[in-house]
Amino acid sequence: MDIDVNNLRSITTVISFVVFIAIVRWAWSKSRSSDFQEAANLPFEQD
């Protein structure tokens, strides 16, 4: 099988898209909600 530059670019694009979707799903998952809420309130905490 001969892999040319266009096939390599296509494979890279598909892998990048899959990684992007995985990151979005991780960021919007309900299990991460409390961690992000805590991080959002850090500037308002007083010492």
C-alpha cells in the first residue's frame, strides 16, 4: 500500500477531529461539572 501525502493529510484530519470531539465530551460531561464549578468560583474566594 502506497501512502501519499493526501492520504496522510486525510488521516491526520480525521484523528484530529476525533480528539477534538473527545475533549469536548470530556469537558461537558456531568462528572466534571462540580470540578469546573469549583474552578469558576476560585476568584471569588477570600483568604
